[in-house]
Amino acid sequence: MFEDTIAAISTAIGESGIALIRMSGSRSEEILQAAFSPHSPTQAIQKKESHRLLLGWIIDANGVKLDEVLVSLMRAPHSYTGETVAEINCHGGYQATTACLNRCLELGARLALPGEFTQRAFLNGRLDITQAEALMEIIHAKSQKGLSIAVEQLHGRLRIKLEEIEDLFTQLQGMILASMDFPDDVGDLDESEARTIIHRIQQEFDRLVRISDQTDIYRNGVQLVICGKPNVGKSSLLNYLLNQEKAIVTNIPGTTRDVIEDFIHIQGIPVKIMDTAGIRETDETVEKIGVQKTFDAISQADVRIFLVDAESGITEEDRQIAQILQGKPNVLLFVNKMDTSHPQITESDLYGPFAEFQHLFGSVRSGIGIEALESAIVQFVQQEQLMQDDLEIITNVRQKQLLKKCCAQIREIENLLNDASLDCLAVEVDTALLYLGQLSGRDLAEETLDRIFRDFCIGK
Ligand SMILES: Nc1nc2c(ncn2[C@@H]2O[C@H](COP(=O)(O)OP(=O)(O)OP(=O)(O)O)[C@@H](O)[C@H]2O)c(=O)[nH]1
Ligand SMILES: [Mg+2]
């Protein structure tokens, strides 16, 4: 248990209906008692009573009312942190919340560091590191799917899976140590049994890698660039997808000079969409810079929508852009303005540099082909459908790096199985167990822990 009692505003600062101030630590009850004046004796904080909402005021040292509030006390160990937690629901807005927080600080609480409540919960065994990290994912979730993945994680699915893998490693380690220590009784290491265990571990790791690659797009989203020569309808497409007039659309080629960005969701996937300056040879200074930015956006993006114009037909400029895009992954050619009376582009025009791109015909103006365009985008980024059960997910870079280390380590163990000595094998299995422990949070160094929790918001 920690000596000091921490306090923070847990809701976002700004004008709002209510705000929440949270305290955790052994002095929470005493501080709340001193700061709180109940509406009636029935609303007083009673000894032993826990998890009950009480109505009253927060008062200053002279008994002056600072705000009308609802408070609750959650006695240790039945609380988020495992310590006694006091919560004050006050009115939102800067003045009321800071007045209530300051009163708690005045009475001896210390301002909490970012993530310190969750850190205490972790250190008191209320949740493991994968669950703590899932909480952060919930707060930062960019899509409904990202949120449901994180919520599943909160139930500890990854931890359970890691424990299963750890059991397999421990079984392997047991076999190696038994053959090392009691060669006369146990005999040589049963290589085929050891290999079976190793393969099972590999299968589990492969699955985790596959699922986490798939879910990455729901959490981090994808970047999509719309490119093409001037006047093909790039900004019109951006506006259509956003359902708002974000970018200026005119029939003057060279209207867009800068990269215009916004966010949308396509079938649950968060997409950063970028409209760009039309690509053409130009001596105009501003347009030149714009075209350079277009090239940068094209190389950064995960998906590239290449627009051509059925009204103008395929031109030399289109051919040059096609060459720039050649060999780049996920290029989708969209033949726009098919609503014009005499479209100049047919299937037979899409040869040469255009042949390698998946293509669609349509019209932004009349909305034709946009649904097919969205489905094609999703197919590009989501090679495999996530199964309902595939939810033991690696949620962040830290976990991903450790997962990679674990995969490399099990490969190393398999390679050593034939000719290395038993003690050498045992050392390698120990290393794998260490990485696994870091993944689940059991073997994390204090500074790593601090780093993880400092990424949280204050009050969480
Ligand atoms: N007929 C027809 N016209 C379209 C369609 N989509 C866009 N346009 C028109 O084409 C012209 C150019 O559209 P923009 O969206 O500004 O084109 P852009 O590619 O962003 O052009 P720059 O910013 O200059 O590179 C405008 O007059 C649009 O109304 C379409 O599907 N059909
Ligand atoms: Mg434009």
C-alpha cells in the first residue's frame, strides 16, 4: 500500500453537466469526511458503509459551500485501485471542479500523476498490464470495432492466452530440467515430445501475430490518398465521402493547392482521407509545392485512389501519373464522370501502365460506383475477416515488439533442439519465459511500468 492519498479530476476539463473528482489512498475517507457536509443526517458518511451515493456540499475550512455534490466512498479492497476510493460528482466547468479538487489537496491529498490510479490498481493486483493497456485503448478508441476489441481485452483474454502459452513453456522447461538433473531416472530429452510442444507454442504465437495485424487497422486506422491530374474530381470525391463541402470544387484545373485531410469511417475502419493538388508540370511556385506534397502523401498512404476523367479521356498526364504509381501497393483506379453524355474511357483504354490497377467506373456527381469503391478499399486493407473468437489482441507497440521477440526465441529453441546441450536449451527457454512475463506484465522493470502509466490521462 502507498503512503499518500492521490486526487485528480477524472473527467475532461471544460464546461459540462457534471465532473468527477477521484481520490485514492488510506486518507480518502478522512479527507472526504472533512470536505463534505451532508444535506441531512441520513446522507452522512457512515462507518463501514460503502458504495452508496450521498447528497450534500463540499465546504471550505470556514464551512462555506463550494458546490453541491454527490459523493461516494468505496472502501478497500473493493475499489478500482484496491485502496479506499472517494469520488465526488460535482458540477462541470472549471471553477466548481477546481474548487472541489483544491479542497481535497488542502486537506492533504496529493495531485495524482497521469495513470496513477490505474498504476495503483495494477500494483495491488486488481488488473494485469494487458488489462491496464486495454483501458488506455478504450479511452483512445477511434472506432466502434476498436472499442469492442479493447473491451474484450479488459476481460483479460490476452492474459489467459499468455498463461496457456506459459504453461506450455513451463512443461518444456520441466522436461529439459528433469533430463538434466536426473539423467539416470528420466533418460534423454524426448525430442519428439519437445517438438510437439514447440509447434503448439508456435501455432499460438502465429495466431496472435495474425490477429494483431488484422486488428491494427481498427485501432490505428488507415491512410487513403486521392490523386490524379487536375480537375478529375478529387475534391468532389473527398466532399462526397465526408458528406460536407470541405474542399473547394471548381471547374478550374489546379483549384486544390494543399493536402486537405479529414477522418471518416468506412465499414468500421477509421480512415484518414487526403485530397491532394492535381499532378501536372507547372512553373507556378505555390502549385509546385502542392504537387510535391501530393507525391509525399502518395508514398505515405496505405491506399491510393487514382482518379481519371471520362470527360477528357486518358491523357499523357494520366499516363505519367500511372507510371509514378506503378509498383505501389493498393492502387485503385476510379474512372470518374461516367455520367457525361459521351464518356471517353472504356475497358479497352486501360492497358499499358493502367493494366495492373484494379479499376472501377463511376461518377462522384451522381454517386455511382462509390459503394463499390468503399468495398474495394476495405478489401485492400482487410485481407482476412476477423473471427468473433479472435480477440486476444496485442494492443500496442510494446506488446508487439515483445511478441516478435517471443516468436524469434521459440524459433531459436527449435533450431537448438537437435544439437545444443540441455543447459543451453534451458537458458533459452528461460529467456522466452522472461519475454512472456514482460508481455503479461509480470516481469516488467519499474521504469517500464512508469513509462506505460505516464501515457495515461490524469485521473485514470
Ligand atoms: N460530370 C461530372 N463532373 C464532375 C464529377 N465529379 C466532379 N466533377 C466536376 O469536375 C470539376 C472538377 O472537380 P474537382 O473536384 O474540383 O476536381 P479536382 O480533381 O479536385 O481538381 P483540382 O483541385 O484542380 O486538382 C468540377 O466542376 C466538378 O463539379 C462527376 O462525377 N461528373
Ligand atoms: Mg481539388
